[in-house]
Amino acid sequence: MKELLETIARSLVDYPDEVSVNEVEGEKSLILELRVAKDDMGKVIGKQGRIAKAIRTVVKAAATKDNKRVVVEILQ
């Protein structure tokens, strides 16, 4: 999941070197904390949060194979 989120985020932003994903694993859930450069926040979130929603949908779909619940948090 971490690699998938990192790949998606790096392809969207202007500063791909500043993209980092932190993985916090729980019993049944996995929290992925996505950090990007301040200037890239708008590109990752998109108009009315559409890109962020699409990213979350793709990651959740990939996580259903592992029977895990995934939460993607976009941090600054």
C-alpha cells in the first residue's frame, strides 16, 4: 500500500523528492500518512477534494485483497 500511494503522489506533484509516506499499522486498520511539500498540497487534494478522494478509493480497493481497512491522511 505504501509504495502504491507513494507512486501516485510522486506522479502528481512538482517536488517528488519531498513526498513521504508513513505507515501506522493497527489490528484491522492501516493508516497511511502522506506528506508533500507545501506548494503541492493543492495538487494532491484537487478541486473540492476530488483527487484526494480518487487516491483514497484506489488505495482502499487495493487493500480489500488483504482484508484491511486503510485510511489515507494527507498531512503538511
